[in-house]
Amino acid sequence: MGSLVKDYFAAKQGQTPDQIYHVTVMPCYDKKLEASRQDFYSDLYRTRDVDCVITTGEVEKMLEKENVTLGQVEGNTAYCVLSGFGSPDGGLGSHLGGGSGGYLEHVMRYAVSQIHGSSVDSLQYKTLRNQDFQEVTVEIEGKRPLKMALAYGFRNIQNIVQKIKRGKMTYDFVEIMACPSGCANGGGQIRPMEGQTNNELLQRVKESYDSVPCVQPDLWPGVKDIYEEWLGGVDTEKARAMLHTQYHGVEKVASALNIQW
Ligand code: SF4
């Protein structure tokens, strides 16, 4: 999103990246740390892909302080410029199985279509140790089965790491989320109201997410257009530079909190 706003959107507005101040609303405080990574800083324009990260909980506090509700806040033109890439009615769009913030469902469906030239109506998830550790397998006659898993929360991530260390990893793809239940349950999300349990709030968040029209990203014309117009195609050098990132080893700090995986 950072490069989309600072590169594509800025150019569309006839501006340079440093002339845009990009604020994102995110589910956790870790996103502030992520936005400050050197990989997302432009030496040329002396600006970051994301200038400011605030959490949903912080937005709620800001609204409370101003004594307004979200419904009373007017929209702005920036939203309209990008809204053509959302749902068919120009509003928000979600993707299948995305309530947690992950793309496993889409990745599996896309892999089935690209690798096996086939499609699946619905994916059957098998719960392993708990709801936050599930696997899904697609078997098509005469083809190699595709097997993927989701592991949310550090307990389940640890399990995956151990499987890798023992050479027993059999999945083609694993979706990892630090928070149990994924981003819907992120540490920066709004807190339950008085008398409401965390699970009830989580359920409401999921229902709200599911009520948004679903868009299949690779079939949506707006997405195709943006790849062509901005990146010159799907598998281009610019697409890799703008949409991919790399991770670098962080020096280990001796601390009692260090976990031995
Ligand atoms: S899973 Fe949790 S830590 Fe990871 S991005 Fe989502 S809210 Fe943040």
C-alpha cells in the first residue's frame, strides 16, 4: 500500500512522493515499527512509504476526544481516486477468507488454477490442535495434492518452526499470523465495550468484514489495470521492486525474553 500511494497515487496527482503525507490505520502497534524499516525509505525523496501509522483503537480515542462518530466524518477525494479498485459499486471490497487479514484462501485457489488448471468450489479446512492451526488440502485426480496451513499465535508458529527444523514440513504454503485469530484480534484494535466479551467483539468484527462485498483480486479489472498501468505487467522488475520486500537478520540482543525455538 505504501508504494501504491507514494509512487502510483502521487504520480497520478502530479506530485512527488515527499509531497504526500501517508497515514494508515492498522490493527497493531507493530505496524509502526514496520513502517519505520529502512527498506521503506526513499533516499531520493527523503520520505517513507508510510509516514504515520495509527491503530483503530487510537482512531476511536481521537474521535471520542473530538466528540464525533465515524459516520459524521466527511469523506475526501483521495479515497475516491483509489475506490475504483475496490468492490463493483466503487466501495470497499474484501477477499475470500480474509477476516484474519490473511490470503491463504486466495493463494490456494490461485495455485489450483495456475498449477493444475482447475478450480475449487469451497475449501475444506481441517482443524489441527486448535482453531488457530488448520490445514487445507486440494486433491485433483492424477495431480499432486496441494497442501497448505494457517498457524496463528506464537504457540502454533513454534509448532511450524519445529516441523521445519525436523525436516517434517509437508506444506506448500503456510500463512503465519502473530496474533491468535489474526489481525481481527490485533493488539491495537478497539477494546470491547462494557459488558461485552473479547470473543463477542471478535465475532462482530468478523461479521462486519464478511458483510463487505467479496472481490477475487486476480479477476478484478481494477487490479489488472493497475498492474498494467503502474507496473508494466505482473511479473516485471518494477512489480518486484514495488510489491516485494526482503527481510534481514537482526542482531540478537542478549535478554531473558529471548525464546529458544
Ligand atoms: S497478526 Fe497481529 S501482529 Fe500481525 S499484522 Fe495482524 S495484528 Fe499485527
